[in-house]
Amino acid sequence: MLRATPFVPFRVHTSAGKYMDVSHPEMAMLTRMALLVARPVADPTEDIPDRYDSVSPLHIVRLEPLVAA
């Protein structure tokens, strides 16, 4: 889903019952050990996130497209 053209925002559901939203492909990075998802910045004058969430690919339960209603 990170490489889809056009990109469609999606939600990552984990085995712990939590979720992370990926609103732009540059906000996530997938490695063999983890999916890192940057958290949105609270200050609109900042464009580089300073916090992220991480989950092992083994704990990703499903991906859900986030389409506008």
C-alpha cells in the first residue's frame, strides 16, 4: 500500500488492538524489523515530525484503506 499509485491513505491495525494512520507515503518506512509511522506534527510551522510509532511486521493484523466519505 505504500507503493500504490495513486497513494490511498490507510490504517494499520496491530495485534495489540491499536492502530496507526498513514496519511502520506513519506510518513512511513518499512524495514524487515519494523514499520515506522511518523506522528502528525501539532505545530503547523513545523514540517518534520519528531515522534513516531513502531510495530513489528509480525504484529500487523490488517490494513484498512481510509477513503473520504
